[in-house]
Amino acid sequence: MLATLTREQIKTYKDDGFIFIRGLFSPEEVNLLRRAMEEDPAIAEHSLLRADSEGLGTRISLWNRAGDSVYGVAARVAKMVDTAEALIGEPVYHFQSKLTAKDPKVGGAWEWHQDYGYWYYNGCLKPEMLSVMIALDRTDPNNGCLQIIKGSHKLGRIDHVAISDKQNGADPDRIQHILKTHKIIQCELDPGDVVFFHANALHRSDQNRSKRRRWTFIVCYNAVSNDTVIRDDDRYYVPLEKVGDDAIIQTGLRFADGKSEHFTSKAYVPDLDAIKQSF
């Protein structure tokens, strides 16, 4: 269990754009989260398929509020919230959460992108935001683990282009030059391990061609001062009620109540061509 981040961890995050925290979630906590993702009807009912350029897909379920389900509580525990606030440097609120399910043999790839490449169009003026990937399964290069370009968060927001109607990606020509001077880190995680990464950190993942699935639970936080200036979705500021680190176990296998989580019916993919034509 994490009490506080060290100065070295914070420096690593500022230098590299990400940090690993091993074993942040106990096996019992991971089991509850894994079972919730597998068994909660709301997760299945709101499952969306995000296809890659070859037609293989990652199943995702997205929700914009951290309610009282076990996975809503997981986004509100002190060890998550306090760490996010220490890295961002100010109070945060829950921006969104999602399950990303890469199933064996058919799990799709994600092209190089920045989360802020999407969130900019949600009306967030600054990249004072981050994501936390929680491994529910073992993730490694064989089953399409997360890859991050070390230090790429310092490059600022990069123009994105449409890869498909389901994905936008960072300008491929610029990526070629970035990769000449920046290192790719393979984010190998065991269940319960997490990686916190900056909203401008360039990241991607390969297809899952293995016989093992790769399911991860991702929670995203935004600085309260960076509240969205657009109100056409529900990712704007709502006070986050932080709970103790024992709350996941105390909550048990509690599913969504159908109201609190605000599941999305489709993934948000900015129509970049339409946006360019409007200027």
C-alpha cells in the first residue's frame, strides 16, 4: 500500500512522463475488480468495439462518473487520488474510467497517440491530466501491453490525424522523427501493478496475437482548475469523494446502479476533418 510518493518518484514522472507502482492493488482487490468487469451487466451492455487499421478490435466500456460500484470506489481510494494529486500538483476530479479488453488472438492495436489529443476537444485547456492503467491480467509484449515513448510528454500537444472512424493517431511523420531520439518503454505489468502516465505522453499498444487475454482498467483524472470549458458531455467537474484504502474490500462485488456511473453509448473520437473545415 502506498502512503506518499517520494521526491524521486515525482522527479521520475516529471522527467519521463510516467511511473510504475508495483502491487498497488492487492490480489483480493484485483479479484474483485476483475470479477466486476466480467460479471457486471452494465459493463457488457456498454461494451464498444474499437477497430484498428487491420480490422481487429479492442472491446472497451467507458463511464464518466466514479460511483459506488466497486470500480467506482477504486477510482476514489486515497492511494489513487493522493498519487494523482501529488503528480499533477493540485486537487483532481474523476474525468473518466474504462475497461480495455484485448481478447486472445483478436485484440486490436492502438496507434501512437496522446490522451490530450482527444481531451483537448473535450474543452480541457491544459494537459494537467493523467491516466492510471491497472493491470487485471499479466500484460507484456506478447499480448499487446502498453508502450510509452519516454519523455514525450515534454513535446507538447501533437497534431492528430484520423486513423479510422474509431481511432485518431499522432502525426505519423512527426512520430518517425521522435522515435529517432526517444526510447520506447514496454509497460510489463502483473495483476495489481499500475502505471501513471501524463496526458501528453505518447503511447500505443500492439495487437494481442497470443492465447492470453489482456484486460486493463484505466482511470483518468483532471485538475479541478482545468475543468472543461465545454458542457456537451459529462466530463466536467464533479467533486470527488475520496475514500479510505480499505474501501474496495469493504465494498465487495458491488455492481453499477445504472445511474451513478454515466456509461457512454459511444467512444469519443473527434472528427478532425470537420473541425479543420470549420476554421
